[in-house]
Amino acid sequence: MENLELNDFLSEETYPLVDAWCGKPIAYYRMLTHQLPESTFGKIRSKLLYSNGMERWLYITKKVTREECITLYGEITEEEYGPRGGWKSVTFGTTKFKHDFLRPSPVESVM
């Protein structure tokens, strides 16, 4: 077990994770195919996402950035916040995203 690498626990294929609102990719993932050792799970937990629909853990290999969205879809034309100031969505050109992966970082919010 000590000689196994993370890739030994992941699907060979990489899949897009899409925003539920617009259907555009917001990240890319590989599926966990075997149970990880607890020590490995703890080390990579921040890159894992549990999918209730697929009933399995997904390993996020890449998140799409706001800069990439600007290049693909255009400048930010709207940033929507709720009545208490909570972030709700961002629109790049005419493409609206609601996934938290595109929420501005605290540093961006202050600027």
C-alpha cells in the first residue's frame, strides 16, 4: 500500500464539472475508484468534492478561474448579491454562473 500513488485511486478519464445554471465547465475532476488510506484522504481533502448524485468522491484536478471566464465569455457584466450581502451569481458577458467556485475571493471583494 505504501508504494501506491494518488493516481492509483483515480479514474483514468478526466470529466468536466458544469455549472447547473449555464451548463458551462467550472472545474475538471477524476473519480475516486478505490477507498483512499485515511492519511492520504486527510492530505487531499481540500481537493475532494462529494457528489450525492453519483454517490462518490470526486478529485478536482483544475478549477476554472474568473480570468479564464473573462477570456472565454467576456468581461463581468453583473455580480449578484442577496439582500444580506451574500454572493449569488456572476455574469461574464451574457453567461451567468451560480457555482461557488466562481465566488470572488475575500481579497477580490475588498477591491
